[in-house]
Amino acid sequence: MSSRFAGKVIVVTGAAQGIGRSVALRAAAEGGKVVLVDRAEFVGDVANEADGVAASFVADLETHAGAQAAMDFAAQTFGGIDILINNVGGAIRMRPFAEFEPAQIDAEIRRSLMPTLYGCHAVLPHLIARGGGTIVNVSSNATRGIYRVPYSAAKGGVNAITQSLAMEYADRNIRVVATAPGGTSAPPRRVARNAQGDTAQEQAWMGEVVEQVTSSTFLKRYGTIDEQVAPILFLASDEASYITGSILPVAGGDTG
Ligand SMILES: NC(=O)c1ccc[n+]([C@@H]2O[C@H](COP(=O)([O-])OP(=O)(O)OC[C@H]3O[C@@H](n4cnc5c(N)ncnc54)[C@H](O)[C@@H]3O)[C@@H](O)[C@H]2O)c1
């Protein structure tokens, strides 16, 4: 492992499982002082697994107060923040748009847009105080795709945050970038996206999504978590010092 992140304080949100967990553990192994933030209590166990310096913080990032508390904790624990990886998100339900209930639309926006919007807002004073820093937003290739229009809208918002914030804060030495993952294989989730579980109809719609994604992916397969982690950490590192405002598709050639 390299020491790309030696001396850097890195906050990773949604770090209890999936892509966020692997990003956090690899960043710690590469020398970062990592703060793993999640609303799942077991995020503390994940921080304990780190081969390096790591702390954890439990917060609901769908609230501004949660985002603020997480960033303040990181800055107090390690003396500042250099990098924020806004990873919380994920489609809760897959269904044709007309089948969404209004409350379900709101839930998708709360899950996949607000934690990034609040996270960026809450971290900015810390990055400015540090003289600069980097924000990596984990967006999605599903800004074009079937059966998850509210999620697509939320991630379109994440892309807009990335581009506008990069423009607005470049003169404060702050880079803002994003990856847009395509379909990614992962072990079974400890915390389900949809706490109510999926009905047979929802599983069938999900099957159609998998078919559509795979057929429009040049490489004809889902990516792995490691294939998502590598570009996220490249963009977070100083190796990407001339990249800002960019949204990098990591989707095997899929354009939706
Ligand atoms: N997995 C994929 O196929 C895929 C594809 C494209 C994009 N993405 C994006 O990658 C990111 C990670 O996806 P994943 O599949 O690894 O996620 P996941 O659903 O497996 O895990 C998300 C984590 O975020 C936490 N979380 C959710 N809401 C939270 C909140 N309000 N406050 C604090 N923590 C919260 C959960 O507890 C969980 O630990 C998401 O933004 C997702 O949209 C994933």
C-alpha cells in the first residue's frame, strides 16, 4: 500500500458497509486519518478493523445538524479536515415513476441528495480554515436509467453541486469532483436500502433494471467494489490536483 494520504484527515460518509466501508479502510491503510460516519451503530466495529488511524461517528446525514456534528467531530478529533467523501445514497426502491407514492419520492431525495448537500455545506468552513481541500461526491450513472427517476433526480442534483461548488470555491483551493458508479456487485447488505423489504413485483422490476444496465454496459458485467474505490481515492488524492468540477463515469462504458 502507498502512503498517498499520509497526514490527511479524511471523512467518509456511509462508511459502515459497501463502497464507503472499502473507501474508508483503504484510505486508512494508505496513511489517512479517517473518520467513518454512518447512522448504523456498527460503523464503530468497521473503524476498529482499520489498518491505520480511524475514528467513527454516528449521525443521520439526512439532517443538517447530523452533518454539522460529524464534520465538527472530525475537525476536533484530528485537528482539521482535508478531504470529504460524500458517499451516502442509494436507490431505496425501483419502480416505474407512476408507481411511486409521493412520500417515497421524498425519501429518495432525502437519501441521495440531502446528505451530499448538507455535507458540502458543513465541511466548507473546515476546508477554508485549512487553506483548501477536496470533496469527492459519489454520484451515479443512473442519472439516465429506468425505474428510479427520483434517485436519478437526486444524483443529477449531486452532479450540479459538484460542478457549481467547484466553480465557486476554486479560488479557495478547494477541488470538488465526483464519480458516477454503474451497477456494482457487493456482498449482502447489513442495512437494507428498503427497510420494509422488496415485494415480488419490486424484485421483478429490479431484475429488469439489472438487465437494462448489463445490456447497455460495454463490458457486459457489473463492477466490483474495488473498481469503485480506486477512482474515488484517485480523485481524492493529490494525484488528481488538476481535476475539479469533473464527474467521472465508472460504469464499464454504460451511458444509461
Ligand atoms: N452499489 C451500486 O450498485 C451503486 C451504483 C451507483 C451508485 N452507487 C452509489 O454509491 C454510494 C454507496 O452505495 P452502496 O451500495 O455502497 O451503499 P449501501 O446502501 O450499501 O450503504 C450505504 C451506507 O450509508 C448509510 N446511510 C444511509 N443513509 C444514511 C444517513 N441518512 N446518514 C448516515 N448514514 C446513512 C447506511 O447505513 C449504509 O451504511 C451511494 O451513494 C450510491 O448511490 C452505488
